[in-house]
Amino acid sequence: MLSILKTLWVTLVHALHRRATVLYPERKRRLPARWRGRIVLTRDPDGEERCVACYLCSSACPVSCIALQAGIDEKGRRRPEFFRINFSRCIYCGLCEEACPTFAIQLTPDYEMAEYDRANLVYEKEDLLISGTGKQPGYNFYRVSGMEISGKKKGEAENERPPSDVRSLLP
Amino acid sequence: MSGIAIAILVIFGVLFGAVLIAAGMTWFERRLLGAFQERYGPNRAGPFGVLQVVADMLKIFTKENWIAPFADKALFVIAPAIIMISTLASFAVIPIAPAILVSDLDIGLLYFLAMSSFAVYSVALAGWASNNKYSLLGSIRAVGQMVSYEVFMGLSLMGVVLQAGSFSMRDIVEAQHGMWYVVPQFVGFVVFFVAGLAETRRIPFDIPEAESELVAGYHTEYSGFKFAMFYIGEYVGITLISMMIVTLFFGGWQGPFLPPLVWFLLKTLAFIVLFILIRAALPRPRYDQLLSFGWKLMLPLALLNLAVTGGIVLAVGK
């Protein structure tokens, strides 16, 4: 009997406590930078697309919501000809971000993606591309890799030695 | 002529007042439960979310009025009407203020007890007519619970009747001029409060509609308007029990400074809040615990209270 009265009292006192609810549309929580929300495709510091169309994100995706087609542009770089994410399927697991070798695909702290039409949740490359570098500011894949493209010969990348002539006996 | 007009006004005022309070409680309860659980509850529609009531009504009345093909159709339709009619009819004998009383019956208290027993039919028929095992289990539990709690609900009030010397609700209120009956009849008050909780099938006595075991108990098959009758009927029942407690134990409309109507509504509101607080705080007992609590503790307590009150009234007069 006494415990019942105590229970009632404790419950009553809770009415005076601060409420845990965040009144959402008016007030929004600060999200951490690594929040897994809307997926974007970032650019390198020179403004070029980072994506090299390696298909790793697409094959890592557990719900197969990423579709893309690789192509080679006039500079000899691999690029996606199209890049499509179906956000009505996406589960925001972040495996694509982990799989990406060039930091191109990244998840952002944005979750307000509601649509009235389901078809509007299919994002094309122009919807996904952003102008900035995202979470990896200084990184440029072609500047650190040995891959040869127009304007950059082999051995010209950062921390890369010139290629050795395998036909020469000189050291 | 003006007498009849006033009478009609009082009748409709009490009727609509009761339904309005019950409808408002659906919002009030959720807000209050929210506060007890450190959240907000419905706060979007209108100021403080009061228009939530309108939104809920619109929603529930535009739902499909479904009758299950395997149900007993006539009983299925009648059952929710019974609970509304019987609880609303009880408001006729409640003296809300000296001038606001639909019917000053000599046997007002007995009338109330009869009407609250009538509500058992609603629950029993709803479960039976649904032809569904969860509904039937729910209504079996409800009937067992309500019949056993009826017994000491009546007995707990007899102490009040002995002291007031009348079954008329107005006489009972007026007899509490010097002292509210909650003081001499404290045991009776506690027993009646527990029985009232059980009558309205509220937590912790919501075993008939225990959603974790029986889906929704006797109203599992109901939807739309007929479900609304059960739903609002529960809140009308809470309002009724709160008003009965105020009338029988807390001096009804009596109180200093404020007008009688305000006093009555304030006291009623306090008990409605208590009902909601109990819902927020207490868990649901097992079915056998509930029945043994009723028969082995509450009933002897009510009988003892009645015997002691009777002895004292015999020895020293009222």
C-alpha cells in the first residue's frame, strides 16, 4: 500500500521534470559530422569528380540501391556515365562509403528527404554531385596514385619515384 | 412553461456536458500522460493541441463501419449502445449544483448502482457477439471482474447512506455541510475508489482489455463509430465515477467563495487527474490476484466498515 502511494508520488513529480522531447520542425538536433544521412558524390580539390566508377559501392550495397555505368573520358580518367541511387531502398548503412577507395561517395547529416512521389527518391548523378570535397578536404586520387592520365605522366604523382627502366642495367 | 424549458436545458446541458468532458478527456489524458512520462503528447492541432479531439472524431467517424461476417449482428450493434446509454443515464441523478440536477430521485444511489450493473451487459454481449476467442476471453474476464467488484461497490456506499439517512443524492450532499464524508467514511471512500477503477476497467484493472494478452479484449472486432462508443464510454465512465466520488465523499458542490458549479467541476477534475495518474503509475495485476484482492480484502473491508458505521450510528445517532 505504501509502495503504491510512493509510486504515485514519483510519477507525479515526473510531471515537473524537463521534457525529453525535441519539438522537431521548430527545433532540430545538432547532428554529428559522421551522421549517416543523404548520400552525396564529392569532388576533389580541383573540382573534378572523385568517382572512378570502380563499382565497389554498388557491390558493397546490401540492398542493391546503387546503379552506375563506367566510362572513360577524353583525359583517360574513369568516370561514371550515370550514377543512380534509389533512396527508397537505401538503408543508410554506410557500407558504400567504407568501400569507396577515392572518398567519392559520402554520407551527410541530412535526413529531410521525404517526398510525395516515390519516383522522386531516385537520385541521378546531377542530384548527388556536390561542389565541395566533403569530409576529406585535401584528397585527390589521381594526384597520389600511379595511374596515368592526360596532364600527368607516370612518376609525377605525390611521393612517387620516377618509373624505373626495366630494360636498363643501370641502378 | 419556463419550468419545462429550464428542465430541458438542464437535461441537454448535463448530457452534452458529460459527453464533452469525456471527449476532452481523450486529449487531456494523453497530454497528462505525456507530462508524467516527460514528453508532450498531442500538441499540434490548435492551441495546446485541443483540436486533436476534433481530428480524432473526424477520423474515427469516417472509418468503415465494419461488422465482422461471423458476428451476431444485432447484438454486435446493440452492445456499444448499452454502455453509452447506461453510463449517460447515470448522470441524471448527480447533483452538479443546487439548481442543476436532472432528477432528484429518492433512490438516486440505487439507480446509479443499477445503471453501472447494466454496463456489464454491454461488455458481455460485445465479447459474445464478436464470435472471436480473444473477445470472448476479454468479456469473460470483464464480467467476472465487474460482477465481483459490483458487490462491494454497493456495500462501500451503504456507510454513506447510513450516515446521511437517505438514498437521495441531494440529501447526501446537503448532509455533508459540516464535514465531508471522506473523513468518517475513509475506508468506504478507498473501497469505492478501487471499485470505481474496476468498474471503468482502467489500469490497473484493465484486465478485460489487456492489450498485451488479448489484443483489445471484448472490443477487438469493433471499429469506427461503434469502437468510438466503447472508447468514449470509458471516459464517460471515468467522469461519472469521479463525479460520484465528489458527490458522496467530498461534499459535492459545497465549498467557500466560488460558485457551486465551479467547485463541483474542480473537484471532479482533481479525481480525473488522479485516475490518469494511477494509469501512468501502476502495472496490471494477474487475473486471480485481482479477484482474490476483491473478494478477500475489499469485500471484508467494506463489510467491516458497514458494521462499524452501523454500530456507531445506532449508538450515538447520525
